[in-house]
Amino acid sequence: MTSNTAPIKWAQRSDSLYLTIALQDVKDETINLTDSELHFKGKSEGKDYEVNIEFFTNVDAKGSTYKVLPRSVQMQIMKAQPEGEEKDDDGDEETFWPRLLKDKTLEKNQVKIDWDRYVDEDEEEEGFDTSALEGGMGMGGMPGMGGMGGMPGMEGMGGMPGMGGMPG
């Protein structure tokens, strides 16, 4: 019996990746994360699924975590620090990957950006909300229905007063 390719979504921060395998009620899962690859097999809704990917560059398999949730498999994968480099506090630009996979063609067919967790590298302020990985189901609302969030620091602005006198 052939396996289907499981849908993957990803986002990143300067020190880690957040990977979602978007399958519901995963059973009989096998997850093998090495410093360069991820191999996943599991059943969802009676079908076999798998993922076999090679990361763009090395990761820290030992420092990474995953959790099988009712609607998906969530993973926080720590990026490996290059030999001899200390992690700097300002989020060095080189730590953001241009893509998840080493192979560009596979990326186009297998991987989507997780826009709910996406930030531009110059807007990064904090890590991921990992509450879903800590045992609690910290995911409110429906998946993919995230609100518009707004701009940080603009909470108290309320409407747009003073716009009535625009020259026309």
C-alpha cells in the first residue's frame, strides 16, 4: 500500500523552526528526527501518510520537541548553532533560512508557510507560542482563522480620529 505525503506547514525564528504536520487524529506515528532529516509515518482517517525531508541546514535534534495533538502534529525544532559561533542577542540575519528544505523542488510541492506563526526576520521579538507543546491545548479558535492581530504598540489608538478634515 502506498503512503500519501503529509501536508507540512512551517515558520521560523532565528533560533528555531515550528513545523506542523496537518493531519487529524494521527495514530501509529513514528517520528525520527536527526540533525539533518525528519522522517514521519502515521495513519490518519485510515490512510497511511509519511514525510521524508532533508533540512536546508543542520538542526539540533536533541533540543527539539514534538507533540501529537488531535488536529495535527506540532514540532519545535531547534536550529543548530554553527561551529565556533556564539548566539548573538540581536538575531543575526544569517540564522534565518531562505527555505525549509535543501531541495527547492520538493519544497514547492510539499511545504507551505504557516502564516499564523510567520514573522519577518526584522520584526522578530520573541519565540513561538509553545503552549501546545507543553501539554495544554493553548490553541483558541478555529485553525487558520487567526485574527488580524494589528500592529504591536497600537492597542490604545481606537479608530482614526482627526481624519474628517482631509483635503479632497
